Amino acid sequence: MQRLFSIFPSGTAGTALFLLRVLVAILILVDGSARWTLVTSFWIGAVFVLTAAFLCTGLLTPYAASSGLLIFTWVLIFSPNGASFHLGCAILTCAILALLGPGAYSFDARLFGRRVLTVSSHK
């Protein structure tokens, strides 16, 4: 994970990334619950909920955002109504989140963030 992102920004940028993760998670849950005709089994519903949970907590964010991108693409293909602009914006938002990364306020930052190594000299 560290190789994917050079930094985990904090402050305003980290807060913005946290809000972006929560926004994408809400979109996944809303689109999943609004189109229950697409949720044909417990496992498909579990994918929606787990992806949203991983995004909210910032756990494996690039993979969760990619999963969200696939979910929105699937919903776009099989959606009977014409919400293609909304779903296109959601797909673009997932792609942006996958490229930007989780930010400092995430489990990814705690698990894979930069470490400070102190080397003591034995003189």
C-alpha cells in the first residue's frame, strides 16, 4: 500500500479525502438500496455493505474504490431507468478516490503509513 501513495495527507486535504470516502460509501448504499431489483441475493447486498464499510473506515481504500467503480458500472449497465449522468459521476468519483488514496484519517494510514526509524549508534 505504501508504494501506491507517497504521502497520507492530513489537515484540510485529509479531511477532504475522508469526506470523499464517506460520500462514495453513501452513494453505494443509496444506489444499492434504491435499486433492490439488482440485489438478487444476500451476497450481492453484502458486497454493497462491505465496500461502503471499507470506504468509511479507509481500509484497503484503492481496492474498495475500485470495487465501488465496478458496482456503479454494473448498476449503470443493468439499470432500467436513465440515471446515467448520476452514475457516470459516481464512477468518476470512485476512480478519483482510487487514484488519490485514503488520506491520514484512515486505517490504511495507520497500517501502511510512513514509519520513523531511529538508528542508535553504539559508540
